[in-house]
Amino acid sequence: MKNVLIASLLLTSSAVILAAEAPIVGNVQTRCLITTDTNGVFGNPLPSKLSTASADGGVVPVVRYDVTLADSYLAKVTTPTAFSTSPALADAVTWTGSTTVTKTTDAGMAAYETGKVTYGSTTQYDLTIAGSTWFSSEAAAVYGVSKSFPGGSYTAVIVAECIAK
């Protein structure tokens, strides 16, 4: 009896030792791609102003969203609120910006512009239709109270995000 008990304990403990885990893995491919269509350039219409508006001598940056799965993503485009690189600035810079839909591959996407939500410097769009949408973002920076920007190179960034809903 003692031998049977020892043998059953050995068999039971070996069954536990033989347990294994089987991992489950997978990859999800995004169905929302963001590309830069046009890089922005600041114009300098006044000594105290930098602007991407074409009327100010600038170039408006344009980003394109390509969506292959309708009603699954939000587009969030944020205009700059600071320079990422610039000469030393001794005074405050006041930023303004706006984002608009400028081109689409489907006429139904025109509703994106009327349905947009803007908060702070961010504009959000519900991408309800599969296809491509181009967003243009104007940005302007005004330095101090009629102060001239110091000479040098200035860079700011538009942040474009595709958020899964």
C-alpha cells in the first residue's frame, strides 16, 4: 500500500511538471495612415509675425489621412503652441491656428468640416467614410507687443494623430 501511495504521488507531481503554456499572439494592422502632403513654411509679413498663410508669404502644411475601415477612427490635428527650435526669445509668443478639410475622395466627407470639434489648438474629426482626406492647418505666431523676431531659424510642428474608436 505504501508503494502504491508513493507511486501515485510521483505520477501526480510529474503531471504538474509536464504542464505547458500555449501563447496566443496576433498583429493588428492599422487601417489609418497619415502622411505629410505639403511641408509648411513660415512667411514673415511683419517683423513681429510668422505665419503659414499664403497671404502672408507662407506655405500651409497639409496632412493626408488614408482610412480603409470606415467609422473606426478619429483624426486629431493640433496646431503649434510653441516653437520646437528657435533663437532665444525674451518675450511671450502668442499662437493662433486652425485646421480645415481641403480635399476628399468622397463627397460625403464634406460633412467632416461641419462636424469637427475644436478644443484648444486641437481639431478633431470623426472619420466615418473610407477614403482619403486632406487637412490644411494655418498657424501664426506673434512676438511680444510689436517686437521684432530675432534673426534665425524657426521650426514648429503640426501633430496629426489617428485615434482608434
